[in-house]
Amino acid sequence: MPGTSKNLGGVALVGSGSATPNQRLTNDQLSLRVDTNDAWIRSRTGIGARRVIGSDETLVELSQRAGSLAIQRAGWDPTSVDLVLLATSTPDDLFGSAPKVQALLGAKQAVAFDLTAACSGFLFALVTASQFLRTGAMRRALVIGADQLSRWVDWDDRRSCVLFGDGAGAIALESTSLVQNGLLDFQLKTDGSRGDCLNLPQLNATSPLVAGATYQQGGFSPIQMNGQEVYKFAVREVPAILETLLKANQVDPESLDWLLLHQANQRILDAVADRFEVSYQKVLSNLADYGNTSAATIPLMLDEAVQDGRVQPGHLIASSGFGAGLSWGAALFRWQGAT
């Protein structure tokens, strides 16, 4: 049952999981489709390959695999999960994919819904789920970030098709006492006036309905992005929001164990590290292997670092996500792992 004790008020991050498609697409392979090459892509983005969902997998399946691992590593029974929150902008079903994921997980008691905030989605979902836990309304939540941007990339546009990949990552959260709280603080922001820099707009197509009336047909255009403006936005806003968050919590950047940023471009990761005078060795990055997996990048990277032993229980992590909307945010947390 959801906890209601007055001593609840904290959130513990206790399990992680991730899943990526079987199909791997290298820069050299992409150069057979568009006029590009490995050196050009790596020098500008840091990306060497990406995973792309083929005919034998679905986003729901990836989400379920990532979620199952997080539940298992947290030591939970799936029926003890109260909330499944799926951060995605590319659901298999436009009405929502979280319920199908919930069923596949065997989380029979959980309420499940999608949250859409593009590349900021996982961070926004993490904060949203934490509110249910802090109040005691729920006890355990599974937050999944998953996207299949390969569906919406123009694979003949060499400026954008090299950037994106598919994947899923998940974090298991549970309510705890304030003394054991792991999610220390957060900041979230949106500026819709700049949304045209990065969007996936509806197709502008209408058809006749009856005499004197028309309707708008469903469907979306490929991803549209002003790469230069998005880059300037990220290198300006991400350090600013992280600085605000750290100052509010009297945390010196040097005391961080890790900087965990949305994996969009290696130059952005390096610029943020330089701003805070944080060693590049403290900046988690797997861009070279996966590219930008949108809402999946942060939990996918975190799970990889937990599994290979880089991230240990008690480590202090500052994280920031940013993307379409335009939206961005930051969170300060300690990884706890299963007890």
C-alpha cells in the first residue's frame, strides 16, 4: 500500500536499467546514405554510432526491458510498484504507451501514463514522480525515459540524421525519510517563445469533409532543428541553471562526483565542464556509442555507469536535461542503489 507515515518526505533512487536496439548504425554506414564521413561527425558531435530500432523490436519492448531491470535491481516485486511514468515523445500509440509497458512489466497495481517533454522528458518525469512519493500518496515509482527518434528523422538530411538514436533507460524510486532523501533539489524551466528552434510539427494537410467543411489530417513532419540556435541555447542555459541549483544548495562543483548531462553533443558537455572547472573525467558520456536518444540519454548513461562501477552508492550527481519546447532543467541527487 502507498505510504502515509508522517516521516515520509524523501525519495531514494534504488535501481536502474536500460535497453538499446540490436541494430547498430555506424558513421561509416551512414556515409553510404548521405554525404558525410566519420571524421566530420565525430569532430562536431562526438558521435561514432547509434542504435536504431528495426523490424524485430518496438519502443514498448525496449521500455519494458529497461524497466524490468530497474525493478529487479531494486529488489522489488513488480506488483509493489504504484506508478509507471514513461517519458517519451515517440510512443508506439499516440494515446499513450505507458499502460502497455505497465502490463508487460506485471505491475498490476500501478497507474501508468506518458509524459512528453522531448529531451528534457526524463528529468521532468523524475521530478513529477518524486512529488507523488514525497507526499506519501505513493510508495514506489518506476520512471522510464525512452524514444525512437529514428521514426521522425529525415534520413536524407545529413545535418540532423547523424545526431539521433533509439534507446530506453529506467530508474526505480521509492519514498523514504527526509534523513535518507536522495533527490536533494531541482529546477525546471520552459520558454515556448523559442520553440521553433527544435520541433516536430504536425503536417499542414487538410482534406474535404462535407460540402463547405474540411478537416486536418493526422501526421507529423520530420524533426526540424536550427542546430546553431539549439547549441547556443544549451551552452548558455545549462550552466546557468546548474549554477543556480548548486548555489541554492551550497554545493561547490568540485564536490560533485559526477556531472550527468543530456547526451546531445560532446562539445556541449565539454563547455559545461569548462564553465564549472570540472574535470572531463567527471563528465559522464556515452555519445560515441549511442548518439542522442532524447528522453533516454540520462537514465541510459546512469545505468551504464552504475553497472560498470563508476557510480557508487553515496555519489553526488548534478544532472541537466534540455531540448525541444524549449525546455530545460537540473536535478541534484545522491545515488543510493538497492539496500
